[in-house]
Amino acid sequence: MEQQFKTNIKCGGCITTVTPFLNAVVGEHSWKVDTAVPEKVLTISNGAVTADKVIEAVKQAGFKAEQF
């Protein structure tokens, strides 16, 4: 089950910053950020991870996320 979050991850540099945090919590290749849409949607494809853990990982990287 996919989860989606509205974020303030705006660009490739931001994605580079957040990558180690999300990889540690969600796993590599289990997430993506669509920076082309205004909501900057983070999609998590690992259904075993809670929304709180995803939000905390994004926060630790210096960004914000809220679940849709």
C-alpha cells in the first residue's frame, strides 16, 4: 500500500539531502519525490513503514512532510 505526503522537497539537491534519511527508514528504491507538482509529493511504496517514521525521517533531513 502506497502512502503519499506533501513536502517542501523542491529540487534535486533537496532529494540528495533527504536520501540517506529515507533510505535508512524506508529502504532504497521504496520512495520517490515528484518535484514537478506544487505539493512536491513524496510517495512511499513500503507499506510496512508508519507515516510517523517517514515524517520524522524527512524532519531530521531538515524538511517538512504531512500525509495526504
